Amino acid sequence: MSEEIKQEAPKKFTVTIDNIVVEVSPGTTILQAARMIGGDVVPPTMCYYTPLKESGGKCRTCLVEVSKGSEKDPRPMPKLVASCRTTVMDGMEVKNITSERTLHARQGVVEFLLINHPLDCPVCDQAGECDLQDLSFGHGEGGSRLDFPKRTFTKHNIGPYIQLHMTRCIMCYRCVFAADQLTEQREHGVLDRGYHSEIATYIEKALTNDFIGNVIDVCPVGALTDKTFRFKNRVWFTRPEDAHRDCDKCCGKVTLWKRGDEVLRVTARKDKWNEVQTYEDGTVGWICNECRFEKKNTSDWIIEGPTNVSRHSIKSVNHYINMLKPKETIPDVMGRNPKLLLDIHSVSDVNDPSIHLSKINGPATSKTFNKLIENKE
């Protein structure tokens, strides 16, 4: 007679974060436990990225105070710990926004991150979706106590797809991990040491691997940007829509950033933590270069609908669902087409209205624009 084997339920740990209790599995980090709670309890991150192995522990923005180690050893941890690298213990008590030590330390970390970061948000393509902007707004000071020249670097050409601005880099190593884990051969990394450290290729090799474009999505600042989208539009003027296509290289699930009917940019889908989305079957939504850089027509995609954007984000400005377009009254009142009234191209000779920004293979500057017009003629 066979005996029934009783399977015990996996043990759960109880952890308290900012006076909110949550049960988690052993091996869960403090950051992961905080994300289960959500809201302001979640520490900010600049280097940790869930889909990337070994990420985290470098930027120190997720520091928290552990006021009680566990039920067995209730002593508090003497120093602030990185929540992305510290696993929870049963009965642990953590303070994030309820700790003056944590908030003061985070303010100092933000100040250090901004020491060498240039104030070029008005011309940076990452503006409006920059993690460092959000971090500085939430935890930074109005000015810096350190007044000296910022670091400058020699410009590196790393290929036709990606623009490298090393002066904006905060050395989070996300792009290095992404290239190492997604591509067959990593061709860029960290050169030199200490104050002179920089992300680059050793002999200015072009980054052309099929999945190298994903380093743009993982970069938390404007250090790595899409060359095909540079200076074409602001992210809050575009409308994100979920779309997919049959791709034999990647999952084919993307977000299209549109202005009218033009597809100005294609990115991987992001979750609420601004990380590339992981689907229910465990696959991560990395996309290939073909989907990202070459498929810029709406006919290339099956549109699913508007992307779900948090109403607190500036990207939600042009995010609307089932909004009716108001009737144009100028033709009825003036008896003329409004486009004739507002068409200044024939007078100013600034841009050729017949050329869409999405068709420009490069930044929408006068040099690139004029070259396209010459080729057209």
C-alpha cells in the first residue's frame, strides 16, 4: 500500500517595509518585496534591471535602512544597504521613505550622480522619459555644492544605429550587461579606471549585432540614443501604441511612437518599472534591429491599441483612448481650407512638407534634411 506523500507548502517570510507587511518567498530581495507593495515604498533604481543578470549594486540610489534584521536576530544593520542586493529575512523591518537617514543619503547620491552630468535636458532625446530626471526631481537639491568643470570625452562613432554621449553616462553598466547577455560577441565595455572610466569600443568598432539596439532601451539616461529618432520630436508630442508583427528573430511585440500617421520610433514594450516587459511564459520582450530601425511604416505592423501609460508621466499628454476629433470649422466660416491658411513652407522654404520625418534616416537637422531633398531631386 503506497503512502501518500504530503507536500508541505513553501515557507514564506514576513517583511515589513515602511510599516506595510508583505509575505515573500525566501531569496526575495528588499527591492522585489517593495515592488510587491508598490507606490512610494519602492526605492528608486538606476543600475538594477530585472531581466539582466548580475545587475544592481552600483548606483546606490536604492539604499534603505534595516531597523530589524530578523526575528532570530532583531539587531538593526549598522549601515544602509542596497535593497536590490539584500535578501529579506523572516521578520525583517525596513525603512525607506520613513527614514531620515535614507532620504539624506539618497539626496547625496543624486548630487554625486549630477556632478558630471551636463545640463542639456532641453536638447536631449531622453528628456521626458529619463530616470535621472525623475530621480533628481524627487530626491535632488535645487543646486550643487560642487563647482568645477565637468568631465569631457572624445566622441566615439559606434555605428549607424546608436549615438553615444559619454558625458551623460552615469556608469550603471546596464548596456554592458545587455550586450554581453543578448549578443554573441560583446564589442563595447568600460575603458580605463576611476575618474577616466568610459563606455566605448576599443578601436571604434561599429555595434551592429541584431540585438544591440536594446542597449538604448536599458540606458536610464541619454547616453545611448536612437540615431534614427534624434531631434525629430519630443516624446510627449508622440502617441505610443502597442503593435506586433511576425518576426523570425524576436518576439515582434513593440511600442510604436507615432506623430499622426508617422512612426517616428520603435521600442520594446516597458513595464511599470520602466524595464523591458517580461511576459507570462517567462520570455523577455527584447526586439531585433530590423523591428526597431527598419520597420517605420504602419503597414508593417498590426496595431493593437494605445499603450497603457501612467497618468503621472508626461508621456500621457498625447495618450488618449476613444477621443473624438473635433470638427474643423474654419472651412465653414472662411470658405477656405485651413491648410492653405497655415501652410508657411512655400514662403519660408524651411522644410519640404512632402518629406516625412520618419523617412529621414538620421537626425532631423538641416544637414540631413537638405541631403535628402538633393537625393529626391
